[in-house]
Amino acid sequence: MQANKGDSQLVKDVNKRLVLGIIERQHTISRAAIARASGLSPTTVSSLINELVEEGFVKELGRGPSRRGRRPVMYQINHEARFVVGADVGSNVLTVIVTDLKSNVIKETQTGIGEQVGQELVRTLYHAVDECIKDSGVDRSKIIGVGVASPGLVDHTNGIVIRAVNAEWENMPLKGILEHELGLPVYVENMNHAAALGEYMGGLDRGVRRFLYLNVGRGVGAGLIVNGRILQGSGVSAGEIGHMVMDRNGEKCTCGARGCLETLVSARAIERQARRMARQFPDSLIVGLAGGDPERVTLEVVAQAAKQQDTVAVDIFSQAGEWIGLAVAGMINVFNPDVVMLGGRVIRAAGDIILSRVRNVARENSFPVLFDMATFMTPRLGHLSSAMGAVAFVLEEKFRGPFLELGEASMR
């Protein structure tokens, strides 16, 4: 039976990505070594390498060492052949980066979004991406994709934000809108999944099998990496820990429930609590740092007061740390992670004031044997965790996605 041309092209594309993935992992490698690693025939490997060199993705380095016989020609990924855009929509600042294929940042821009939601936020997003690309000076035709780290429940297969309460997005076809406006392939992932992937790919020990990333910022959410893969839900993104009910009689959340973790520990929740306390305790340093006006209290003001040992500010972060610690304890008991990473605007602002409380409460409320297996860390990429993760997601989809989905054996 004659092979369908479409099927043949699919096999060729999959094999090409397989070869790229092998070269990327090995850094420098010969054609013979690629053939051994992939199970592809030497003829097929030579044909694919020739195409990749012609397309600019792979560069020839010259001849390498040999124990006997002819020295092999060595190949390496040309990281400057193409570029990737990553955008993080998860905080009060929209961060956009342009990187090369090795995730080296060429350009970074930040755009304040304040309280923008809905279509206004979408417009700001595509204008910010467009401006960052222009400012980077890279050839637009060499951009292989735009990764977007979005808040909320995300159908990453179709690029639809099912629901993001803080952004007031519901069934938002973000991929379709951005592709129409930008003329580039767009990939949408949950911001916490993106942050977890960014930190994992950005240097975390590959021996880590279960990695939990918890973001506490404008919203609260988690991303979990299991054996190098993002743990997805059955239809949409998983990890909405911020909407786990902690206090059934608590404040009403934007999701409709009461007492969600997000209503207790998010940046907005801490600011609301601090403003109430500032009115109740006018002698607090919080009031002075806010210029005497409780309505001007921000997360950063509370953090500054706490670092100066203001008891009201310290108590606010201590209580938030207790709630976060209880949530972390539950995650440790359920997932038994090797690494627990705590990030986001609240964690960056409060630092050790909140981290020590989180760790102590998690220890007190999880199985000791499971707690002892977990290493607590803060993000290495700082505010770029989600944007770098969005870049990593594009690279996964472009270069490694097919073998993650089909399995390497099916490509041989």
C-alpha cells in the first residue's frame, strides 16, 4: 500500500523534531550518534541533518575526536536561528520577553495593567507583545511562536481561557485573537504551570521527580511537574489551589464560593486586611508609611512595616503564612513532592517573614516522613518565572512535544 503523502510528511516532521531534541540534549553530537540514539537509519538522519542545516536550526562545528578511523563531523543547535516570545499576564504588571532558542533574554518589557480586565486587558496584551518584538530588533519572520502565561482555567490544546476570575475572562479564545492580531503561532498555558515549567527547565536538578510550584500574588495557584511533565487536568489546567475553601464562613470570593485561600492570602486580600487594621490601629507604622491614609496601604507598605518589626504588619503576614502553610501541608500529603517552591508577589514582598511561618505550619500539619522529603525553595528566575515558562512551553510544543505525546518508540 502506498503511503499517504500527509502521513509521510507527519513522520518526517516528527523525526526532524526527534533529531532536534537529541541534538539539544547532547549539545554536540555526530550523525552516527544521532542514528544510534534515535533508532533512525543513517540515511534518514543524514537527510534530516542536511535540511536542518539548510534551515539554519543546526550548525556544523567541524570534526570531533575519534578513537579510531575517520573523525566524525559534529553538529549543534544554532540557538540564534529562531526566536521565541513569552508573555506573563498573571500579575499587576504584564511582562513580555523575546529570547533565542536557548532562552537567553534579548529584550524584556513591562507594562502596568492596574485593574484592567476583559477585552481591555487582551488589547493591552497584544500591543505589549507587538511592541516588545519591535523593540527587540529581531526578524519577525524568525519568531517560531508566542507563549502566553494566563491566569485561570486554560484549555491549552485550543488556547481558550475557560475562566479567569481576576481577569474577567470566560471562554476567551485568547489563542485565536492573538494569532489574528500578531500573525504568529500562539500557545496559551496556565501561568502557574508556566512558572513551574520555567523554573524546572531553568536549572532544577533533573533528579527531581515531583516539583510543586505555589504562586501567591494577584491570585493564588499551583503548578506540578511530575517526571518532567506538567500535570494537566482531564480537560483543562489543574492546580487551582487558590479556590480551595479554607473558611466556609469567610469572605466571598470572585469565584462565587466563600473563604477560598485566595481571599485570605492574595495580594489584594493582604491589602484589604492591612487597611482594616490601619483604621483600627492608627499608631501602626503601616499608617505612617502610607502617608497617614489607610486607603493608600499597599502590599509593599505592609512588607516594609513588617521588616521594621511593626507588630500589626508582622501579624498580618503571620496569619497569611499560616493559611498558606496549611495548604502546602495538604499538597505535601497528597503529592509527596521532592521540591516545594514558593513564589509570587506576596512571597517576594514578605520574604522570610512569611516563608518561615509557612514552613513551620506545613511541618506541623503534614506527615513527618513526607515533609522531610520536601526541600523548600524560592524561585531562581524571580519575576520572570512565568514568562520564561511560556517560552519553554513554545519550545516543548515545537521541538519536544511530539515525542512526549507519542513516545519515542513510535518514531523509530
